[in-house]
Amino acid sequence: MKRSKVAALLATTEIDREVLVKGWVRTKRGNKFVSFIALNDGSTINNIQLVADAEKFSEDSLREVTTGACIAASGILVASQGKGQTVEIQVNNIEVLGAADPEKYPLQKKGHSLEFLREIAHLRPRTNTFGAVLRMRHAMAFAVHKYFNDHGFYYVHTPIITGSDAEGAGQMFQVTTLDPANPPKTETGEVDYTEDFFGKQTNLTVSGQLEGEVAAMALGQIYTFGPTFRAENSNTTRHLAEFWMIEPEMAFADLTDNMDSAEEFLKFLVMYALNNCKDDLQFLNDMYDKELLNRLNFVVQNSFQRLEYTEAIEILKSAKQKFEFPVEWGTDLQSEHERYLVEKHFKKPVILINYPKHIKAFYMKQNEDGKTVRAMDVLFPGIGEIIGGSQREENYEKLAQRIQEMGIHEEELWWYLELRKFGTAPHAGYGLGFERLMLFVTGMGNIRDVIPFPRFPKSAEF
Ligand code: 4AD
Ligand code: MG
């Protein structure tokens, strides 16, 4: 017999038929006459109830059917007598595929802390919480591809190993096959990277944007969706050393088009979650964050506040609240400032534009004022920055000058500069941090809990 998924059985109206299910035991309870086994197979947050009569199953035959064990069970799908489910299975046969010693299985009891679960990342997907998060992660990834496919964007695979620093921030993990204890040296005593695997120094990418621009200058509208790496020593609930980023890039787009795209895209994603992840969202709303569903609905129903950086500084300076970091025109905004604007002042998502050029990356289009660039950050409640982007500098001279001013190695970026030499065009794009999106749609409080295997300083166990 073919295995049925629990989600399908819980949704079906065809009862009184034989079915086979396979999954992991969540709980077993009962009395002398009958045992009730709650089985989960990952297809839904809900369990199916297996009813095992003592006549058919001696206590001994169910000895290995304990929390965490993997079993296959067959029987008749019937209307349930009890509360909490519409159908259940009157089982005739149970096969234990993999036992889980109750003395040792770490998830024997419910209610573990998220901190503890992080230490058992190989088992935490079997909890309701992480099952919900992982199913939603899948749904959001699918929604990303759906949105761009429906809007005529091409998915481009940009490299993970690169020879350039896309953000110019120098926070990169080096990729090398040289012996760290004994690297080859040049005559002047420096490491000789011509001997390295690629014949030059290489790193894990911090962003696929620069290569994305190459594709946009041929295909018009593209997006990337891949892992990115940052060796910044940020031990916060919003930072990972390895995270996934979605980066659309659009030829013939300016900063307004960029804002319109980002707002529409984010609303589509949140709407997709509301429409397609109902059970998981309800669970997360009830368990962790009673405002979650309200917040998601609010974001899709209201327009984002668009605001100049300069105006934001005025608002922050006249705020009654005391900030840990003082604000002046020219300072980079800290998370406390971003959250003040979003959560206290406007009480809705904010798109901040036209930042001072010295706090932003070299590739952003310079404004006529000589002080600011056409940058755009989208700030979300509870998150702070969820998207960073800009219109790009398409003028060869201006870009080359900025690269020089910022002390960036021009020879690494010759190909990027050539895009401005041959058939340059106005263009814009942005990057959405996938895990920041996941924080928002799940209501989870720590970014380490919305990626299966988080990487952060001093942690890469799994
Ligand atoms: O603002 P960022 O650094 O922008 C870029 O990388 C541009 N190349 C994007 C573009 O224009 N194509 O990063 C973009 C987003 C941030 O807004 C944030 O959501 C996320 O990536 N992000 C991180 N997420 C988790 N951990 C980190 N360490 C992150 N750093 C950035
Ligand atoms: Mg940013």
C-alpha cells in the first residue's frame, strides 16, 4: 500500500478505508484498553491520532512506540470519537522503523527553550516550532521565485567564490588552498597568492549584486537568490555569518521604481504567507507572538512611509526618547533609531532614501548635491533594516572616481567598470535578507531560529 501523508488524511472526506502512514511519534498515552499515539510526518503541524486497542496490541508490543520513535502504521481511517480531530486511524499493524530510547531522547518532554534547541539543531526540526518555521521557509522561497517569474525577471546564479568585495566593507571569509602554517612568500615577504588555487586572493561572496548587474545589462530584469557570507563579528539576534539574500536588479529603473518594486514584492510575500501557511502561522501566533497575524495583515494593507534620510535625522533629533547612540546628520542609523521611526513615530514600515554618501557603498548613484547617494533602506517593525538597495551609478567617470576616493582596488573591478563603458543604462536594485524576512513572517525573535543550521561567531557545529 502507498503511504498517505498526514496532511492529506486530515483534509480528506473519504473515510472508512485502509491507509498506511509513516512518521515520528510525538506522544503516546492511554489505559488498559487502548493506546493513543499522536503521529507527525512533517506534512503539517497537526498530528494524526492512531488508536491501538489492547486486544490487538499488548503493552509489550508497543514498548518501542515511544516519543521520537519512527513507525509505519496501517489501519482504517475513521471519523474520530474524540475532541480535537475529525479523523483517526484504528490501527491493525505497527512496525517500528527506528526506536528512540526514552531514557536518552532529548525531546522526550515538551517545552524546551529555544536556546537548548539550538544545541540540538539535528533534532529540533522535529518540534512543532521548527517544523512550522521550516515549512514556512520553503513557502517563502517558493513565493520569491513565483513573484519574479510572474513579473518577467530571470533567475541568475551568481558565484559564491569571488575575487571582489561587492560591498567594499572588507568583511569577507577567505577561500584558499594554501597551507596557513607555511604559505609561499614573495620576495618582499608577503603571501604569494599567484600560487593559490585561483592564482589570486579569493573570498566567499558578500553579495551577488555586481554579477547581477552584469546580467541585468543584458537580460533587463534579473534576480539572484543564494547564500552570502559576512565575517562581521556581530553577535546579535539580526545577524548571521551565512545568510541567504534575494537581489533583484532592473535595467531602466530609478530610485522610485526601486521603492515601488520593493514594497510590492514584500507585500506579495507576506500575503503569500497569510494565504498558504495558515496552520503554521496560527501556531506561531498562539505560541510566541499574539500580534503576529495582526502585524502581517497591517503590512499588506498599508502603504510604506517614504522618507528622506535628512528628514529622518530631524525627527530623531527632536524625539523625546534618549538614544544610546547620538544622531547627527552624517551618522549611520543604529537599530534603535530605525525602530523608533518605524514602531514609535510612523507606526508602519518606512523606506528611507538619499543617505550621506560616506556611509554607503561605492556603487550607489550620486545625487547632484554632492553629499548624498540614491540609497534606499526598507525598515520593518521588530526587525529594522530588511532591505538595502539603491539606484546604481551608471556614469563611468563618476563611478571610477568614487572607487578611487574610497581606496578600493580598481583592478578587481575592471569588468564592473566596463559595464559603464559599453552600453551603460540607468538601473537599480536591492537585497532582501531572507532570514530577516523569515523573522518577520514567523514572529520568531532570533535569526538563529529561522535557518536550519545557523552560522555565527564561534559556532558551526552542525
Ligand atoms: O544592505 P546590504 O549589505 O546590501 C547589499 O548587500 C546590496 N548588495 C544589496 C543590493 O542592492 N543588491 O544587505 C542587504 C540585506 C540587508 O538589508 C539585510 O536584510 C540582509 O541583507 N543582511 C543580513 N542578514 C543577516 N545577517 C547579516 N549579517 C546580514 N547583513 C545583511
Ligand atoms: Mg544595508
